[in-house]
Amino acid sequence: MRYGLSVKMGVKAGQRDTVAAILMRDVESIRDAGCDLYLVGVSDADPDALFATEVWASREAHRASLDLPAVQQAIAEAMPMLTGEFHQTEFDVIGGLGIPGAERS
């Protein structure tokens, strides 16, 4: 079953767009690692937050992606601009629009 992850991360004032650009860089490397869906979003209602939603082939594929050089570089660059406030939800993906081959099990 595919693995899903939704994260809200606090960003220091004025750094949201910079962190978003870092998160969107080198996305092809995570596709090759098993990422089916990667969304980064913002909300005018919460200007010091970024939102990310990811769908992976498996939880293991996601964990392995954290060791990729491009991901390690992005984490290192973004961390000083984050507040440390994270709200994360993991879930099993049972299907949906835009997820190739995802079927209800």
C-alpha cells in the first residue's frame, strides 16, 4: 500500500518563499526514489507556514529518500529558516485522483 504524509511546518517571518523554493528544487530526484505525488503549498491565512503533501510507493521509499544528496542539501539549507514547529500526519493511501494505479485494498 502507498504511504502518505502531510506536513505543516512553521517558517520564520519573511522566509516562506525561500523555503518553498528550496523544497521545490530537484524534485525529479524524489520521483526516481518512489515519490508519486509531491505538493508544496501556502495559505494567506497562515503566512508563516508551509504545507507539504506526499505520496510514496512505500514508507521505506520515503525513509530512503531522506538519504539522497539533494534531499540532504535541501534539509540543511531550509532548517535555519524553520521555527521547529511541525505537525505531521502519516496515512495509508487507499486511492484517489492523480495517483496512478492506486486502488482500494
